[in-house]
Amino acid sequence: MSSSPALDAELVHKARSLLAASGIDLSNERVVRAILAQPCDLFSPLGNAAASSTPGAAAANPTAPVPAQGPPPASAAEAENPGLREYLAEAVRLRKYEPPPARAFTPEEIAAKRNAINHKTKVHALIDHPFGAVVEYPQTGTAAGEIIAHRFPVDPERPFMPYHSFQYSLGGNCGAHDAKCSLINEDGKPVECKVYSYQCTGVRACSFHGDNASGRAEGQHSHSFTSPSRQAALREAQMRTHEATASDAEREVFMRTLAFYCSVQHDGCTVAGEGAAEPSEAGTGPHHDVRAPLKSRCSGKLVLKTDRNGKSFIRCEHWATTQRTHLEYRNLQDYDISYLTALIDDDADAIQEHEQHAATKGYGPLAPCDHTRSCRSQAQRCPTWHRTKDCLTRGNMLEEPHSCESKFRIYVPNDLYTNPNIVVTCIGPHSHAAPERSMTPPPFREAFKSMLSSMDWRLADATPLRVVQDGGFMSSFRRALRWTDPRDPTLSELHPSLGNLDHAGYIIDKIRSTSTFPCGTDFEGAQHMYRQQLDGPEEQRYVRFAEAVPIPGRKDPVRLIVCMSPEQSRALSQQKRVQTDIAFNRVKGFLEFEMVAWDAVNSQSITLCRAFTECQSAEAHFALFRIIFQIMKDDTGCGVRFRHIHGDGLEIWTADEHKGQALGLGMFAVEVAREVQTADPYEPDKRICDLTPYEHLARFFRLCIVHFKRNVRQLVQKGEVTDPQVIDAMYSLAATQPHRDFKRATDIIRAGNTKARNWLYDKEVLAPFALPALYQPLSKIPLHIWLAGASTSNGVEQAHRNVNRDGKGLPLVGGIQRGMHHDVREARSGAVARTENIQKRYRPATHALRQNRTLQRHANVSSKKRAREDENTATLHAKVRTLEARVSESANAFQRALTSGDQGAASTAAQYLHGYEAQLAAETAAFHLASARGTGSLPLSPLRNNGQLYHITVPSSSSHEVPVHKRARLEGPTSFGSMPFLPPASAFALPDYDLFQFPYGTFPGET
């Protein structure tokens, strides 16, 4: 049986009077906490018996709905105070809360002054919102001066101010003043409060909004009562109307052309080099966004031209054959050329015709703009281009938005523990459309933060995409949303504003920088990790160096970060053969240096060191190697040892052909050997301390054979080196066995073209370490040590691939964290193999298995290569047969022209004949070469290798100069002149020779 509000108020008043008569101080905080912990139907200050999700929430909110599920408080402390976690859980549960219409006061309540805030202010209606509810569009009065009151229960420990969740932008704060409010509690007793006054600042509108359009918009969208669902339905209806017109083909082409023209005018030709006019600052133009950085651009005009095929293209007026960097854009097939021509030529009449036609259909630069944004938005420019008298420009979002007379008053009790409610009064209707829900209310932002905390260190590289792919976050997210759909929720399920990935990314960045990573996730964040780990256990240290190191010859110091655990230091000190390489795309702004070795006992690769640098110069690598091996010495007590210097230690170091890394390593070896006065065992007339960097490298450095062959293959594929003898000689320089004639091979390369000579010059002069690192007889490395080392850097390349699976394009701290956990997994896998004999795979990577895989991969690669060659052979065969037919047809046309005496037709046919013959010769040669490379088992019809291709009978009366090919039989008188299409003299015999042989075949139909 329900009771009236008046009766409820009377019962509550009697209960409070009874407690006060018993000597209980109702203003005492401890008493209030005890009361709030009791059933709400006995002690609720509003006299409502409805249940709530928590006792505290129920006491603070009489109208809260009974939750569908949810455990009771876990402790007495939670019973006394719902706490932040419970408040956020309730806010998330009520994330789709729809406020009910305001309840008007009855005449009896008005007579009893229950609608009075104080003796000056009276409200017309009241809404009681449940505990945890987020209201984004509070209802206001329907007329000027009409007041709607909203009562919000809050958590006194950490109250979230309700007005911080309003999507309306509030301004005009007149400060706070003391006042009393009788609506804080339903007993009607005045409560001492702080009152804050605000005014709605409306929305920001485009400067091309227009008076008429603005008036219609304001009249149409003025409102006093709305909700998220109502706004969503309204926007969906508007979007459907827009979609019906936006899909029009004529509109699509017009808007695309307009956007293209505006883009080339705004960005245009960005070259400001030699041959260009003086560059002008883009920021001085009407198109510039005030927040965008100023940049120089070419001041040349863009002109529309037409090529010889009738296709239009745009070109900067300063473009020339010697200045090809200026803009030239030819992909205009998707634009309205007539409108584009009018825009570029500044044809006012044509422009007016196109744009006026578009305006009649409701689009284009002459159409009125209705674009508005919330005043919270930082957008400075309208996304639409508008026409002024002089040019096309984007409208400015007005700094002084449309005036709105709606006002807000916020009443916050001085003692929230005694009176855990906040009252907000909304006065007068809004004169504008409701702003979009682009702001994430603080409770949802705080809930999002608590869910992100489940990601722990993974928050370092979190992005909106990585967040929803993280299992820990998604599990917490589903649990918080009470999600039952088997499909995972999106971030917009928490709040629509999070559907904007840029906005969600901004919030993630703010949470990351203010909580888990206060120093950021770049170099400063890495330094913070270094300082933190210095205070932790020694065995858990991973970031061992993070400083900016001055490099000789470089203006700015190089930031270096070295990551290796003490366990990795011990492993490095025991290695004899290592591989190093640099990766480019795992960490943004840094190069990743990685050193690995093969653990023969556990049959797996192990990472010895991971470092991040900005520079690949020899000096930077020298500094990096010094730091790495100093850390190893600090951890193990022993410094680096090289076999050729100390008699034991590092024997083989395999890397790619990077000159900076090799020279930096040689410089480091020089520093290590500077105190060693003994004679070099390979060149006794030299002391070890006197060896140069390249001489040191010749004693322990090997180049990756895969990189070497790939570089040669690229020269061949690009057509820069084509001579088979030169190519074979280049490949022969990388060998373990003695070359039959090494000098002759280098002479063959020098006799090749410029690219081949430059390639050899690079190996011999620019990188003198290269040939000894490729050809064992030139090196000082003993043969058995050379053979024991790795001929490729596949191990470190595989290590890069493995760690890249954890993510690419990461911030520095994220890359360090991912690398650290990858190295920990790798180390613990090796420990399990050593202690428990549990291998990573069922089949350990023994020598036999690795060699078997090598042969299988070689066979697979060869099979695919031969298949590609067969496909190429078939394609070339078809081309040859087609060209044979064309040559025959051209010869017949030429014969007919000679017979008819048509000199013009004969000349044209002769030109075609000569061109087809040249193509046929080239394609036939390519066909035979491809046939030799393929499997040789293609079922192709054979080309004819005997007989003549065609016969040409020259009439006795003809004075035409006849083109002669080796495969042609000439009959009758001939005349040989100096026509440009004649083959060279070596291609044919004297005129009295009537038969010219051709080695490739004859045309179909000939006998």
C-alpha cells in the first residue's frame, strides 16, 4: 500500500523528533554514518522504503531502483560508506539512465511551501535522481523564469559534482556565496549551503551560419526537456535525411571536386627550393587554422593543362624538366573537369553557375551552414568550405556563441555527511540545439580508469585498439557492464564519447601520464624506470642505462637506453659467437639494437642485450658497445675478452653490412687491445695494440651471407647489373673454400658497368672489412672457427620477429616493457629446460633437425622459384607467338604496298615490320633464357627453327628502300638506302645474296 508524500514526511519528522528526544545528536557524523547503515525504510531522510544497491546509496536516494543483481557490501566499512568503487559500479549500471519528467508540486505542497528553496526562490517542479545516476541533459523550465530542481544523492567521501556531467557548457561563474536550501532533504528544513551560479554558454556556430539560418535553427532546436535517447533518435532521423541526399551522384562528384580544389589551394605545391618563387607563410592566408604550425610553401600558381592524349592534369607554374619536385598531379579522372577548370581559371560566371545549381539542391559553398559544436570543442574551423566575395574558405567557429538565457544554480551542503544530497536548479529553456555527447562524464572517466588499471604495465603502450584487444581489460569491462552478449562490447557502450578513438586515446594518455607513468612513455619515462629499478632488487633490474650521450661530430647528444638483466650479463660473458642487428619499426622514434646467441645446450636462441638508440654512426655504436660491456663487467666482475686479443672469449661476431656498426665494433676492439703489447699471431711484425679497427675486424667479424646475396640480387632485379659473368663473379666473392682465381673475378667485375664497379669499390675501399668478412682466405679467422660461426644473422632476425609479435610502433616505455617480458619468458623457458629437461617444443632444435629444415626450405624455395620461371616462360612463349604473327602480317602488308606502288603505306608497313622484328628478337632471347631457368617440362608448342619468316618480292619498277631482316628472302631488284628503319649492315649480306638465315624459327604457315 503506497503512502502520500505528506504522510511520509510526517512519519520521518516524528522519527527524527523521537531520536532527538532520546538525546541523539543527528548532526554528528558518526551518528549519521550509523543511521545510513540501517535499513532505509526506517531512517531514510526522504522517507522512501525502496531498496538500493548499497545501504548508503539507499539512505541517500529514496527513488533508486532495486538492482537486478549485485553482492552485498563485503565489509562493515563498505556498509558505512558505499565508497568510490560502489559509486562507480552504480554509475556504470545506470549508464543508460533516462531521467523522468519533473514532478510538479501539488497545491498542498505549495501551500506548505515545500517548493521553496528559501524565502526568495521557489521552484515549479522537482526530480529525484537515483544514487550514481549521471544526468547529461537536465530538464529546465519551459518559459523564462521557470525553475526545475534536480536532487542528486552523492557519496560524501568523494562527491562527483552533478553539473560536471552536463553536456551543456557552463560559464559566467559569479563565484560562491552562502545560502540556505530547504530542498536538500525532504523534511523541508533549511540546510546551510554554498551556492554556485552559472549560465549556459550555448553552442559554437560557423561564421557562415547566417541570420536566417541561425534563427530557424534556434527556433527549431530550442528545448527544455530532452534525454540521451531522445537526442539519439533525433540525430538518427536527421542523418537518415542527410544520407538520402548525400548519396546523390551529382552531389558526390561536386563535393569531391570542391574538396580537391580546396586541398590543392591550401596545401598546393610545398616546394620552396631553387627555381621557385619566394615562399610565403601559409599562416597568413584565409585557410590557415590558427592552431596549425606555420610552414613555407611555393607561391607558384597551379595551372590546368592537357597532355597530347587529351587528359587534364594540374601543374605548378614553376614546374620544369629541371624542377620536377614541384607539384604535378595527373589523377583527375574522378573529378568534374568543367567545374575544376572554372575554379582554377577563376571563371566567375562558370563558378557561379555550378555553385548556384548546387545551392538550389542544398549543398555547396553557397548553401547555408548549420554546423554547430559544443563550446567545449577545441575545433577552430568549420569542416565545410564556403564562398566569400574573394575566395573559398572554411568558416570560423564563433568565439562568442549564440546567447542562451538558461541558468543553473548548484546548492552544495556544507556538511555532506549529514546531508548527502546536492540540488541543481535549471532556470529557463535553452535557445539552441542540445550539444553532442562529446564529453565523457567524470564518473565514467573514473570507471574507465579503474578498468584500465587491470592492464598493469601494458598501459604503457595502450591505444583504443590495443585496449579492446587486451583480455584483462575486456574481462573487467564486461564484468563492469554486466555484459551478457557473447560479442565483446565496444568502448562506446560505456559512453558514446568513447566511440571517438582520438578522444578515447586522449583519455588513455591522461590516465597513463597521471597514474602509472607520471614521467610519460618516452625517454623521460625510460629514465624514470631506470631510477625506479635502482631501488629494487638487483636481479630484477633491466633498464641499466638511460642517458643522452655526447657523440663527436654530432651537435646534439644521442639518447641511449640499454636493457639487460644480470642474468643476461652472465650469459653474454660466456658467449663465443654472437649475432647483432638493428630493427627500425618496433619503437617509435628509436632504433632497436639486439644481440643474440645460440644456446647449444637448450637448442634455442637467447637474447643477450636489447638497446635503443637514435643514431647508427660508428661513434654511436662505439659508445653503445662500451656501455653494454661495462654493464656486463659490473654484473659479472669480468670484462669483455676477444679470442684474437686474449686467447679466449668472443670468436665470431656476425652482423649485416652496416658500415657504422662494423667500424664502431672495430673501434671498441682497438680500445680493448690498447694495453696488449704482445705480437699479433697472424702478423708477427705488428703488436695487437697497433692494429687498426679494420684489422681487428678481420680477426673475428663475419658478414651475413643472406644480406650479401640479397643486395646482389636487388642489383640484378633492378636491371643495374645484367652481365651473367659479372653476376657470377660477384656471387663468387663470398666463399669459405679458396677461389680458383679471385683476382680474375674482381677484374671481371671492374670490367662491367658502372654499378658493378661501384659495388666492388664499396667492398674494397669504402668498407674494407667486407671482403675479409665474406671470403675466409682473406680473413685472419682460423677455418674451424669460421665454420663454427653463423654465416647468417637469421638468429637475430628471428628474435626481432618474435618480439615484434608483441607489438610494433610502440612508445619507448611500452617497447621496453614488452621486450623485458619477452626476455623473461625466454630466460625462464631455458631454465625449465635445464632443470626439468622440458623443451620448448616436442622436437628440440638439434643439429639434425635444423639441417633437415634447411634442406626442406631450400627444396621449397627452389620449387617455388622454378614454378615462377615456368609461368614466366609460358607468358614469354605466348608473346613470341603473337609477335611472330604480327611480323608475318606486317610483311604481307609491306608486300601488298610494294605491289600496289603505295609508297606511304609501304613506309608505314616497313616501320611496323622493323619494330615487331626487334621486339620478337628480344622476347625470343628472353624466352630461351627463362626456359633454361625453368623445369623444362612445360607442354609448349615448339618454335620453328628452320625456313624463312617471309618472302618479299621487290617489283622491278619500285624504287622503295626495302628493310631487310636476317629471316627475309628477297626476290627481285632491291635498293638499299639510308632509311632510318634499315638494320645495321652487319645484319644482312650483300644485295646479291638472296637468303638470310634466322636462328629462332619461322612463322606459322610457312614451309
